[in-house]
Amino acid sequence: MKKDNSLIRPQRSRLNRFGVVDIVLSAFLILFGLMILYPFWNVILVSVTPTTIYAQHRGMMLWPPKIIWDAYKTTFRSSLIWSGYRNTIIITVLGTAYNMALTILAAYALTKDFIGNRVIRFLIIFPLYFSGGLIPYYLLIQDLKLINTIWVLFLPTGVNIMYLLIISNYFASLPDALEDSARIDGASDFRILFQIILPLSLPLLATFTLYYAVERWNEWYNAMLFVKSVSLWPLQNVLRTIINDVTVMASQNIPGQVRPDIASDNIKMSSIIVSMLPMMMLYPFLQRYFLSGLTLGAVKE
Amino acid sequence: MIMRNAKRTLAFLLTVFLLALTAACGGTPATTAAPETTRAAETTKAAEKTEAPETDAPETDAPETDAPETDAPETDAPETEAPAAGYETPIRVSMNVMDAEKNGIDARAEFVEEKFNLTFDYLPVSWGDWNEKIRTWINTGDTPDLIWWDLKGATAWEYQSWARQGAFTAFSDEDFANRPQLQEIYETAESIDALRVDGTLYAWPSLRDNPPEAQNCYTSNWCYRRDWAQEVGLYKEDDIYTFEEWEELIAAVLDAGLAQAGLVMPPWGFPHAAVLFISDPPAEGNETCSYIIDPDTGKYIWPPATDAYVAGVKKTYDMYQAGLIYRDNMSFKASENQDMIQAGQAFATYNVTGSLNTWTADMIKDGTIEKREDFGPAIVSGIDGTWYMTQTEDYWTVTALSKDIDPEAKNRVLDFWDWIITDEGRMVRNFGIEGTDWNWADNEQGFELLWDFDEATKDYISPYAETRFNEATPAENSRVIVPPGSVTYQYDERDRVWAAFASGTPKSAIKPFDYQVSFLSAENKDQFGSFNVEAKAKLNELIAQPDIDIEAEWRAWTDSMAPDVQKVLDELNSLLID
Amino acid sequence: MAEIQQQLGTAMSPGGAAAIGPSPGRRSREPLNWKRIGKRIWRYKWIYVMMLPTLLVIFIFRYIPMYGLQLAFKNYKLAGIAASPWNDFAHFKRMLGYPGFMQALQNTLIISMMRIVIGFPFPIILALMINEVRLRRSKRVLQTIYTFPHFLSWVLLAGIMLNMFGQAGIVRKVIEAINPAWAADWNLLYDAGAYRWMVVFSDMWKEAGWGTIIYLAAIAGIDEALFEAAAIDGAGRGQRIRHILLPGIIGMIAIQFVLRIGSMMEGGFDQIFNTYNEPVYRTGDIIDTFVYRMTFQRGADMGFTTAVGLFKNVVNFALLLMANAITRALGQRTLW
């Protein structure tokens, strides 16, 4: 069955008159966009402007009087950046696939009226609030022989419990008629999930793929604790030593030689841009899935 | 319809799959870093991995901060003779360090490896996670062989508690008997006693190695724009100012529109460096307050409640409200004070005497000043007319031995520590290999340096990364060996400051460090410390509010804290003064 | 038309949970019939298989370490958690004994409330607004731009805020041009009265775009046929929003809301820690930042942080149960 666009067109054209509401709406949305772009533009500026010149223009610069690329050169010359990229990409891809697989299967299962559903739901929500803390966790990771491996960077993440619950609720909200008719045709649970439920949930799946990917991409805590060799460091840990150390260091008086070189603002900003860019580029690919509508027409057939 | 949606699912899965593929091509190898049985083997592998990419990095000629680690190190280690007697078995020890990726991969490390048959496996820590990692490691028993950390009085109770529970291997008198360098420290360093737990030593201090006249104070003072002081006509000979003259000078510079900001401070020193650090009200080790003995009663008291401290608070308030202290200093998180000085926006900042060489070089490069002498240390007396320096611990970090360390490894490490502070050890640590990097010579410094010399900055270009066995060896922030021909500005200025301090004009005094108070562990003291976090917060809160009676507000606060403070004072008085 | 109405009733409103599908809460009141139970388990065998990996991971990584909770009531010793002595609630007493803790607790709750009242609806409204933009390309571009700040860390944004709102910042310059008197005692960053608003609005600025994604996804999940039908009926923009869009995403809103209530005790450590300063502690200091300051400099027993976490989460969990019950009573599909 093909979507009949003729039905939509009259509606679209009728509303195509640009009313007062549209003007206010556009004005607001554009203004909000500008409010976001300006500081963002500033970050880019700092990365390419000599620190002294930027300081003289504090927050008032629209275009740099002088552009330097030294910060990017320095950033990319660091071997850790490259191994960091490699590790982060592996973690993000494997981790996101693993997270999504576990989440989808469990989310679908939870929509069923099996015995023990309520208990299992409770057991899933409970650890969202109660955890044993660092020491038993560290000992567990140690016992599992995961210390200083790349696996420790995504295996323990399992599922994000909130995402699981949201997806499960969404699955449950889909019309049962679809599923029932498939079941009459003798489809198994797996087939129903993959052929009916998932295609109808694409926007949501894209959303949570993105959410998971960004989570995995930004992760540093497990690596900080459990990775003991810098060659296994994800990108975020490489960057944290550049950016955050400066802040912690400045909060206390540190005499002596441990005081590391303070990275200039250029380097800080350029490394931030370097770390964000891949994720921001992934975004438009997934965006199409949650900006366009779906048709649940099959129920009528 | 289902077909259509199924196609979209397929497209979606395909996108994900393609992304996966791209990634997989990029770096499958790393996923195979499977858990190994011995930690040593694991870290070796890691070390090899870090090494690899660095060697094939393009030869760069950029003289920036990250000096190419590629040139000299790998190839030429001249010392090729077999390890000395007693060092036949190779030893590997793990240790946590800063900049782990830069450590242990140059000619200096190779030299040590050959000389002592000793290899270090470096585990990374950074400022943000150092203490957290140490805590986790010790609490789970998964420590490196050498535990290097930033032990301060405020957390000394943890060290004492861990030592009592057997987390470390103790040091004994025999450990130092045949090691003259270590023996000297063991006998003379004040902190050795403070670091003993029930009479046994569990942590070895890395001394600050200050010149004797500094008496373990570090050179903390204001550095200011001399050229601006001259421009407003208030410059004082030898940079000596009374507090009133100093205030007048800041105001004049601001009025003349030379600077946007008067005083700017690093976040840890704000706003105490303006008045309290340099005046009578006691602040120990540049903490905002500590406990001191009242000379009249012989009992411990809490400084923030004293008249002198209140006067300091009032002065700070007035200066902040008058704009002499830069208002947004309150929001500084990192090196904003440095940025403002280098951009020529601020007049003076605190505690940079030890880095004057690089600061002034950058300021000249940016066109902020014309010559190095335009920015230098000021000698400012406190509001009570005396010039104060603050004493600290005599060490900057400590290293403890894991409870599981092999006795032979311990011996080897101590041999290494003993050697690294000999003259030869210092030269290797600072400059590299004799014959390749430097030679003994008959000049004032006693050696010549063979590194490339940059005529523009009057400095040598080091082929090594900045780190140099910093852990477990003394900091040389005062007895730095200056290579012949390089810039000596910061050392000259520091010596001048200390000479003035020793001369007694202006009148000078030291705020002493009290190991007993600092290292005491007791229930309330462990919980509250010296309330310095609270005192700092309160002072900041109050100075930002216009039109308040600052003295009354401050006294109201100290009164409100009195019950809790008294609990700690009672502990100190009963445990330290019997 | 009737058909469409019916569809509206089923497909459209996840809210009408009771009406559709198996409600997880339903229980049979009949006496136990083992044969039937066995049959039912067998019927759902694949469902159990599907859940197994997830439950296993949750069990291993979340439940096994849970024995560590007892540390909240113990003084940790290196000999191990089991061997550590009980301490008669010392950690909780210590926590409550700090001057400033109650203030931090109060601030946490107030800031969370403000975030929920002001911040929570914003992404929903924004998503509806974006959805009303009819030019496909500008819709995409705008929505992409809105997500940018999510990728910036608070460390960085704090610096940007200082540059914008500080003494030399653009905001003060603009205000100076309007009325120099206001700029003279410019104090915005250190004004305790303004700080909570700064927190709420800067967080909205940063996260609203990211938050719209999930609502846009929910909107995308609404059957297009409904819009077509509405268009035929001549429904206007307002009616469309009220009768199709809102009912279409109300389920998502409800569950997000319940989860949000269940994290009341989290005030947003990263944001506050990076943007606050001492003069605004009075209104801005939250439990997490407070505890961080107390333990960073002085160190703390491993049990102390466990105790603080436990305290926070018991409250959170209670709030979650409450919110869940209320949402359920309102007829929305809930967590369980």
C-alpha cells in the first residue's frame, strides 16, 4: 500500500499561508538558534585565535584578526589522540550495538503478560537507585579479569535502565491488532519483534542508538579506574588530562615539579572540537529517522 | 506498508553496520588486548604500543612545548657494559606517575635500565583522579609496587590508618645504612618523624630541596608590572613596598587606565593572597587557616576568630569592593590570571617567581612587555608592617611501597633512589647521557651542554620530554642546575628576594609549619580539619556583598562555628599539650 | 470517520493503557492452578529467553556488587567489607553534622523543583514548535543546531558564561549602553538571588535541543493517517495539537516525568560544580557539590560516600514510587 499524498496536499496548501503564529514561531526558533550559535562560534574562535588577542577581546569577537592552526597541529601530533580515536570508535560501535540489542530484547519481553512481569520490572528498576559502590564493583571487575582490557569499557554498561523502560512503554503503546494478526499467521515472538515492532519504532530506535552512542563516546570513568595503560585509553581520557587537570590543579596550591604544562586555551578548545566532531557528524544520518512520520497502515489490511 | 518500513529498518541497520565496519578496519588489533596473568607482562605490552607510533611520527622542527621525543633517545645509549654486580636478575616494578605516556621511553630510562637492570612500568594518574585512584587501589589491594602520592596533612589520617592495617611495606634503619644520600635525608629531614606511624616509617618523602635560607618556605610573593609602576611614578627602589604604598600603586595604575584589573590570583589563592597570606593572621602552608598556639595561654586557638584575622578580612573586603582585586577573579577556574597578565590586562599576580622565565618570554613574544625586567617580583609587607613567608612541609610528594613488593625489587629501587641524587644522577635526570647530551667541563657551572641552543630565547632545546623521574626523587625547584649561557632571570630574582628576606629590611618573619597539628588524626579533626574550606567560602561570600558591616558579619560567622571548632581545639589541646 | 475515531482510540493513546494490550499489572484472582501456570510459562518461553541476557548482565554488574551497601553502616577496613565493623550510623551522623548540609539539601530540592516546573516542559514545547515548521530543510537545520550545546562540557560553558556575563562581558557592555548606572555595580555572577535562575535557564539552553529528540521521535511515531483524517475534517493547528499530537506523546511525557521526579535529589553536579562560586553557595550549593568539597580536601572513609548515596537514593526511590502511583491513578501506563 502506497501512501496517498493527495490527501495531505490540501491540508498543506491551506496552511501554507504564513500567519502571525508562524512569524512568531519562526522568530523564536531562529533567535534560540542564534543564542546557541554565538557561544559555539566562540569556542571555534578560541581554538584558532592567539590567546592574547582573544583575551583582549573577551567575548566580543565575531571574526579573528589572526588565525593560527598551531593548536590543531599540536593536538594531532599527539600519538595518544590517534589511539584514543581508535579505542573510542571500537567502544562506541561495539558498545552501542550491544546496548541496543539487550535493550530491545528486554523491552519487548517486558510488554508481555508473562508470569513474574511485575517482579522483574521491579528488579530492573531497583539497581537504578541502589548500588554497592566502588569497592565491590572494582573487586568484581578484578575477579572477571576485565582490568586493563577494552571489554571493561562497555560490557558493564549493559542497558540504560531508563531507556529500557521508555522503549518498553513505547512498544506497549503500539496497536495490538498488528501483532495479533501476525500471531494468527503463526509468527514467532522473534519474528514479530523484528518484522512488525521494530519497523514501527524506527524513530525511537534511532533516538536511543544516538543516545547510547553519545554515552559510549563520552565515557571516561570506567577507563579512568580500570585501564592502566595509556594505549587503551579512550579519547575522552586523553582529553581530560588536557582540560580538567588545569581546573583541579588551579583549585589547590601545587608547588614543585608535578605541575604539568598548562595547556593553552587554543589547545583545550581544539581538542574539544576534535573530540566532538565525529559524533556531531553522525547526527544528521540518524536525524531523518525521527523527523519524518510513520504510517501504521497495516492494521487496516 | 510493512515492506516499506522493513526497507527502512534495513537501511538503518545497514548504516549502523557500515559504521561498525569502518571502525573495525581502523582498529581491531586493540580489542585483542586480552587480560594477562601478570601485570608486568601487560604493561610491557602497553609500553611497546605507546612507543611504536611515536617513532614513526614525522620529524618536526616546531620548537613548541612538546619537544620531539623521537630524535636522540632511541638509538644511542653509550653505556653498554653488563649490569653491575648484584643486578643480574632483571627487576620490573610498577608505579603510578603523571604523563605516563611520556615516561620511561627515552635514553635516560634506557640508561637506568642498563645500569640497575631495573624497568619501570608506569600507570597513569592525573591531577583530577590521583587521590581517588590511590584510595581505590589501596582499598581493593590492587596497588602498584610503588605508590606515589600527594600526601597532605589533611589526608594524613588515611595514610596512618592504611599503614596500621598493613597496606605498605615498612622502611627500616638498615635500608638506609649503606646508602649515603638517603641516609642523610633519613637523619635530617623533619618530615621523616611526621611520616612515622607508631614509630615505623612507611612513606619516603621527596624533598623540596630548598636553599637553606628559605627554611622550607616556597617563594610565594606578588609579581607586578614594573613598567606601569614607573609610568605612574610610584615605583620603589628594590621593589619594596609597604602595604599602603602597594594599595596606592594599584589604584594609580587602574586610574591611569593602564590595566583593566588590579590584582589577579590563581583560584587556590583567591582572595587570601591579597592580604591574609602576606599579613600577620596565620595561614599555614598557604591554607586559609590552621590552628596555632596562643603565646599567652599556651593553648591552641583558631585564627579566624582573632583580631588580626578580622582586620585582614576587612582589608580584603575593602580592596575587593574598591575594585583593586579583580571582581571576576571569583569565577576563575584555571589559568585565567596568567592569561590576563600575559595579555597585558592585569597589573599583578601571585606566586609566579618560579616561572618568570617562560612568562616573560611569552609576554615579550606577544608584545605585552619590552624586556624581562618589566615584570618581576614585588616585596610587599603585610598590613601589620611585616613581610611574611609561609613555611610548608619539607617534601612535595611521598612514595610508599606496596605490601606485596618483592624484597629484591625494594633493594634495587632504593639503590636507584640513592644514585639519582648523586651529582651524576642529577645530570642524567636533568640533561641526559654524558657524552651525548653533556660533558663535564672546567667552567663556572662545571659542565657543558651539547643540546641545540636557541639564540632568540637564549635557551637550550631539550630533546627530552619534560618529565624526568620526578616521582620519588627530590624536587629541585631551588637547586636547579642552570646550564651555561641560558637565561637566569627567574633564579636571579628569586635569590634577590631571599637575600632581602634574610637581610631583615623590611622587617620579615616566617609563618611556621606545624607537623604535629597537621598530621594529627582524631575524630573531630578528621571530620572538620581546620575549617579552611568553610572559611574560604565565607570570606568569598562576604566580600562580594556591597554595603555590609564586614567585621560584624565575620564575627557572627566565627561565633556560629565556635561549637564545632571547640571540639577540634579540645582534641588538639588534650592530645598535643598534656 | 468512525474507523478513524476508533483508530484514534487505540493507536493514538498509549495513555489508554488499560484499554489496550496486556497490562502488566493484571492478576487473576482464581485459585492457583499449576497446570495453567505451567502452560502460561511455556507459552512465554521465548519471552523469557529474550530477557535472559539483559537480566544476566544486570545481575552480574548491578546485583553482585550490591553487598557493598552495608558499607554505609560500617567503617571500611582493608580486611574486607564483611570484616569491617559496624559503626552505629556514624557516616550519617557525620553527614548531618556538617554545618551547611541542611542548606545544601534544601537547595537541591528547590533547584530540582525549578528544573521540573520550568525546564521539563520546555523540550516538549520546543519539539511541538519544531514540528510546526513546514520547510523541511530549516526544520532539520534548526533542530541540528539546537543539539550542539549538548556536546559541550560544563567546564567549557562555565568559561563561556564568564566571558558573556562577567565584568568585561558582552551583556554588561550592552547594559552599560542602555543605562550606565546598572553596569556600575554589575554583580550578576555573584548574585545569590539570580543563581538558581541562571542554573535552570543555562541548563535549558544546553539540553533542550537534545531533549526534543525523544519527543520528536514520539511525534514521528504517530500514524500519518490521523493527520490526513484531521485535515479532511478541517481541523486547525490548535485542534491538531490538542487532539493528535499531545495524546500521541503523552505516554512519553508521563514516563519521562516519573523518572524525572525519581531523580529529585540530583541537582546536576557537573553544572553546579563548574559554574558556582562562594557568594552563591547560599542558594546554589547542592548535596553532591557539598559532599565533594568536604571529602576532596579531607578524604573520607569509603563508607561515607556510600552512605550519602544511599541517603539520596532512598529519597529518590520513595519519590519515584509516589510519582508512579499518581501517574497510574491518572490512567497512564507507568513503570510497573
